[in-house]
Amino acid sequence: MRPLQALVLAVLAATPSAGRADVPPPVLLVHGMAWDLQHEDGTWGSPTATAGGETRWGGMIGFLQSQGFRYGGTIRATAGRVQLPESFEFIAPGDPRSARVFVLKFSSSANADGLALKALELAETIRQLCRYTGAEKVRLVAHSAGGLVARVYLQSALPGVEYRGDVDRLVTIATPHLGSDVAEHFGDFLGTRATSIRPSAALIAALNNELELPSDTLFASIVVRGLAADVRGDGSELDKLINGEVLDKLPVEYRCGGDQVVHVRSQNLRLAACAVRYEQRTGRPVQYMLARVPDPSPRDFCWRDPTVHVAAPADDRVQRLVSALVHDGALLWATGQSRQLSGWRAWQAALHANGAVEAETLRKHPWSEVTSVRIRDFTCEAQDEHAVRYTFAGRAQSQNMLLALRNRWTEVAGSIDITFDEFGRVLAAQPQMR
């Protein structure tokens, strides 16, 4: 069985979910900042016609449907109102109130604005969705700046808009929790929708340093990385918002690099001071996990080519993580479940072994960029309750940045010592090359 399959099965061996037993919390997918205001956001997938005349969804919507989450349709915010779907979209007739997945599309005014108007529309959407489905709470999955929009509501950051205790979980994908370095340098060209998420913005500072995460909500950050070529600086512009004691213990994949848009440090909510206080107050973890996503446009001939950041919600690995985290009773927030997380730990360790192969390849060929990594002979050699040693052999393909046609394969072998906490989070990774 593949490690990811073991992860899903482990998470599904679950405890009861919060809320009313007869109405499970629906999942609401929230997109981030709209780069192109002339086209509708397609973050979560789009419908396609099959040869038999049926219409099927791709992307995150289609994957969650395959995992048993029935899709109920798109909720549209417009002119200060929320329009709920009256019937299933592109599916056999039925009552969308029994669905488990919905997509929120912000209004054109909100897409052109910063975080505040989007947060207002999200708050009203959650209220209406609970009334619509009969559920007491929803589960939010947010991509990019959509995660910040959710936090503005959850942390009662807008005067007069108090959090109502109606969010069960927030799972973020490549969210700039600590602000976006790209917005810091180019935000003036995009207006308030970008300047509002600068690391220097007052709202970003308040969300991370001053306002509290609600105790009744579970949090998880999916930290997205491409390969080594996507590194965007050392992340020093984020230092004033980061808990240094937490950062210093993390392996290099959580400290350097990014998804071509957002630095890995900013994607990890656990690094914020509010997350440390939340854990001390509740005893529950602010989860984080690594997902490596291939570059969808490795040649980058045009600035409009898709990035790793944009491609993340459509990536199979990210989709499986989301599915595991939104299922009832996910084990990654539970105590005393260490033995059931062996498949999860092996999968995360393999990602860090990939990073070790990548780093060694770049050390040997510093003027190159890594385009592919393959791991073989990945074996658990020794372990105790929280520390595990794995040995591995692998190879990486790299391309010279000056001579584009010069490609090479580099063989790498070694071991890696991984330290996990009781919730399966990787605290440290120490590779040793042979």
C-alpha cells in the first residue's frame, strides 16, 4: 500500500465529528486573490463533458466527490447578498442541502478589494450555509489569500463582525499567513487586494501577534514547495512575525524555498505567536505538513505561465491531504494516536529525503536547477517513540542554468534522522550523505 493510501485509511479510523450527529459539517472551498479580474476563478476545478455526454468535475471538487463528498454547487456573493444553489450543478436532480462540498465565489467588488470585504462575504456565506444545510458548523479549505480571509473572520479582526463559533476546521493551502513578499514588492501594481497582505500591513501584524485563534476551531497548514529553483530569498522580511524558537527547530524545507509565490515560512501558521498561544491554551496542535508540487510550466516562457502556487489545489498529493484533513475525526489533531501514524510519518520522511537528494545535487552542481528527484530503497532502520532513522538511495536530474541543453543525473545515497512530535509533525530532519 502506498504511504498516502495508508494515511487516508489511518485518518478515516476516526472519532465522531463536532456538531449535530445527523448533519455533518459541510466543506466550503474558498479561493484566494484574483489575479485576472476579467475571468472567473477556477481554483477548485471545472466541469468537462465526457464521451457519453455526462459532465464531470475535475480538480479538488472532482477528487472530493470521488472520496464521498457530494458536491452541492457554487455559492455566489453579489451586491451584498449570498446566492445559494437551488439544485445540484451538472449532477442528477436532488436536494443540494444534503451535499458535503460547496464553493464560494467572491463578488467582483470583493475580488478587487483587500481582505475586509471578502471576510464579510465569507462570514455571511457561513451563516447562510449552516442555515441551508442544518449543520452547526462548516469546515473551511482555503487557498492562498483565502486563508487570510478566513482568519480575519475567525479572529474577529473586523469591528462589528464577531466570530460566531461556526467553523469546525480551517485547512489552508499555500496561504501567506505572515504576508506575501511578492505583494511587498509588487503590490502597488495590483492595488489593495495585494497591499493588504504585505508582511508590513497592520492587519497581518494584528492577525499574527495580537488577535487570538478561536479555541473551538482546528487548524492545519499545507506548506507547498516546488523544487530548489523556486527559492524566493531567505524570508528575513518575515522575522518580526515569526516565533524564532519554533522556526530554529524545523528542517530546511520549512525554512527555505517556496511555491514560486509564497515563502514556506509564511505558509506555516504554526510559526505565528497566536498559534503558540493557541496550543498553550487548548493543548491541541496547529498542524503543518509538507507537499511538494511539480512546476507546471518548467520553461517559464511567459510571466502568465502557471506557477506551483496556482497548481497546488489541482495536485494529487495536496488533494489527498485535504481529503484526509476534512474527513470526520482526523487523527492528526488527536493525542495518543502515534502508532496509527506510521504511514503518515514515512510519507513525510520520504519528502525530506527528496529534499536531501535535491540539496546534495545542488551542492555538487551549484549552477544548476533540479527538475526531478527519484527515491528508491527507502527503509526504516531504527526508531523510538518520536525519532526515526531512514536510509535511502536516489537520483536527481538537474539542468545547467547557463547551458539549457545540458542535463545530468546525480546519484545520491545516505540516511536521514527525523524527529516527530506526538501529532506526527516533523520537528527536525538531519540528513547524512554517504
